[in-house]
Amino acid sequence: MSRVEILIGGVGGQGVVLSGILLGTGATLFGGKKAVQTQSYSSELRGGSARAEVIISEEPVSDPQVRRPDILILLAEDALPKYIGRVRPRGLVVIDSDLVKGIQPGEYEILSVPATSIADKEMGNTVVANLIILGALIKRTGLLPVEAMEKAIEMSVPKKAIALNLNAFRRGLQLS
Amino acid sequence: MNEKRVLTGRYFMMGNVACAEGAIAAGCEFTAGYPITPATEIANRLAERLPQVGGGFFQMEDEISAIAAVIGASWAGRKAMTVTSGPGISLMLENIGFAVGVETPCVIVNVQRGAPTTGMPTVGVQGDMVQARRGSHGDYEIIALCPSSPQEMFDHTVIAFNYAETYRTPVFILSDAFVGHMREEVIIPEPEKIRTVYRKIPESGTDPQKIRGFLDEDVAPMPIFGKGFKAHVTSSCHDEYGKRNLIDISALDKFIRKLSNKILKHKEEITIVERDYEGAEIVLVSYGAVARAAATAASQARKEGIPVGTLRLITVWPFPGEEIEKMARKAKQVIVLENNLGQIYPYIKAEAAHFAEVSFLPPRLVGEIQDPEDILRKIREVSK
């Protein structure tokens, strides 16, 4: 596929935008591809709704807006009704199954990841649930090389949090 | 003070950050502003980076003082910039007129957001397009650039400084929340590959009485403060020496015309457009991020055998009417696309309607750039 559209929906504080940045950085700087990442959030920093959009392509991205996501990542129940109708037929919906309960089967594949409970039990920090999701996504789709994502993580998160984030990402790679 | 001014390299960078880096690369030393979503990242980056290279960012008590500080810094000989969004521009308008009237080089970045009034801060809309041109009172010309990507947030900011210094005038960057918050590949070139311009100033030792520091259509040298030029800088109608004249209508006429002509005389060298309409019967005219959706739709239409081209305005002001006419003479249909309800459309229509059918396609939702599918539908409709 020459153009892949990804939409990530959740609430502020879950690392929605960071997830988008990691995919875009991995693709652009380390994956030999082109990417555009855009975002929108309400004014509350934490708890308000947050959305990140990423387009990854073999060629320079012309239209920079996600229209019909090939991949929809849902990190909060609230995001489900907002975005589920936009998924491209036969697209992939990735959910944090600890937080998103109401998903119905549809013309899409579902990748269900209990990311928050794994992050809590195994990492002692629910804040890296998004990295577990990204690991599972990369494992399932091969969207980007694992090394490209790992370099993106090393570059984008604070130094003292690199190990935690890499562990969570690698844990995600074992799922799916 | 030991960091590099130009961070040469390849990045996955946010548009707003690229704008700040563009300003620093262009030689900006002074910035003042009042934080506002969605422009805050520019201020943050400048506040962090400018002190590293010997400059400064000043958080002022409001936008009125921010633009005033920028004008003062420019008269003190510094390249200066302010960053804000629509509500901030509304507060700055009086002093923007002052900057135009006394010929002050400065860059004003407007990362446009959902409006009117405080509106919706994180949503990008091209809602202040005409405000930049007509917001302050009186007849004047302005220069405005419309970036469509983070790379252009860098490139256009450099150009904006060069235009401001060359023509001794405020220059707008009309970005929006969508482009300002967009991340994409940004390549920052080697410092020696970035062209930077500094304003003309009178030769030192020139007799202060003999300095014609104002109202030259070919841009008067700027008698900046601190060099012994003793310039009189007044917002009142003045002559080329800066001397007030509040009685002769001919002085007012000269004041208005010389200022406007200073921009209009150089319109051809200021104007930047992207033309891709060779052989096209239908031409999509747009600017900013919308132009990227238009290019997608045009390329799809050509695959379907419909001869569609694009014209993208990079400088929206001074309005490139000649470019519109040149395009319209060859086209049958002109479709104008903006992320608003049609702000530049009347200007385009005025130039194009004599030669072609002109129509406007708004976005389905203002705040979301046109879907290429919707543009294609419109193309098919007008091509029948």
C-alpha cells in the first residue's frame, strides 16, 4: 500500500500525540518513507479528547489530512463512537481492551490488546500502554521496521524514560 | 551564546518549531509576544533558542505591547518578529498600521485558528486572510506568505524576513493551526545556503538634515536609532525627511501613494506562485494546506482524462492579479478553494471572471481542508 492513513483517538495524557510522533519519526528519519503527522486536542491538557493523525507513504504526502483511516487506534471508550464510522472497509482497528469495551464486529479487523493492565502489572506504569499498542501494531502489520521504531523512541522520549518505553514497545511485539 | 544559529540537518519537525528556526536562521534577534494557542510552540522555541545565540524573546503583558516592542526593536536596528493568532492580530492592528506608516521592517506570524472571537483555538481555519490586508485603517499594501508544510514554515519565515528588510515593511506569515501543528520532514540547509538580507541604512556621518529616510518608492535607507541620524519617526502624515505635515492634501496624497507604490512597484519580484496548469481547461486556485488537497484532486482528475491544473498562491498579498489573469485567459473553468467561506474568492473572481467561469468550493466543514473526493465531484460537475 503506497499510502497508509492512521488515526489515533484517546484522551489527553495517554500519549496519543506521542504515538503519532513516534510513527512519523520512525517512518521519516529511520524507515526510508515519508510521513505527515497532525493533531487536534481540546484545550484541557489532561482528560480532554485528543487525536493524532499520521499518513505514511512511499512518496511525498500530497493531501495531508486523514480521510478514511486504514488503521484506527482507540485508547478510550469516548473515541469509539467518534471515529469507528470512518474506518476504511477491511481496515484494522486496534483497541486497548482494558479501556474500550463497546466495540462491535464490523467490516474491519480488530486487534485487541490489554495494554493498560500489562503496563500496570508488568511495567508498573500505565503511561506506557500506548507503546505496548504500537509494538502490537508493528508486529501485526509490519508497517515499519522494528529498528526504525526503536530509534524513534530513543530520540523522542526523555532520556530517563527510554528504557521503560523500549521495554513496553518490545512487550507489545510479543503480542498479537 | 555558544549554540549554532542554523541547525543544519534533517528533522521530523513541527511547523511552529520550524518557523522559529527559520526566524533564527534569517538573523532574527528580537521577538516579543503573548502566548496563544495555536502559536505557543513558536514562542516556546524562540524563548529557548534565541538566548543561546545572543537574542531574546520577551513575554509582554499583551499583544499591543508585543507589537510595540517589536517596532521599537526594529528601529533599534534589530531584525524582529512577533507571533500570535487571530485574536492577537485584532489587538495589534493599530500598531501594525503604525509599522506600515513609518516603514518598519518586522515579521508578524499569524497561526490562524477557529474564529470569530476566541472561537476554537486548536482548529486551523484560513479566517484572517483579508484582515492582514485591510485590518488596520487607511489605504496601504502588505506582504503575506501562506505556508502549506513545516518545511515551508521554515523557508517562508526566512523569505518573510528578507522581504521585510528589503522593502522596510511588516510582512505576514499566514499559517494556521493545521500547518503550525503539523509534523513532517524539514531539511535545514547549511548556513551559507540560506540567503539573508539586511535593510539599507544611511552612511554613517551623513548630515541628519539631509537624510531622506522615508517615502521612497525604491525604499529609503532606514535612519535607525543609535547611529546619530536623529530621525523623526511620526505616525502623522510626513514628508521624505520625516517632517510632519497636517495641512497639505498633496502631502497626504504622497504619503499614501509612496507607501503603497513601494510595494506595488516591486510586486513582480515579491510575488511567488506555483503554476501547474499547462494545457488545463479547469484550474484549481488555492493557497496554504488546501493547495495540497487540490494537487491530489488534480492529479486524480488527470488520470481520469480530465485536463485539470492548479495555481497556488504563495504570496496572497500583494494580490497577484496578473497571475490570475494569465491563468484565466487559458482556462475555461476556475475553481477557488479556501478553508473559509470565500475570503480571497472575490479578488480572484474579479480578475478571472472576464475570461472563465469562476466558482467557489468551500470545505464540507470549515476547519477541515477540502476532501479530494469532494473536489473531484466538483470537477466532474463543471467539466460536463
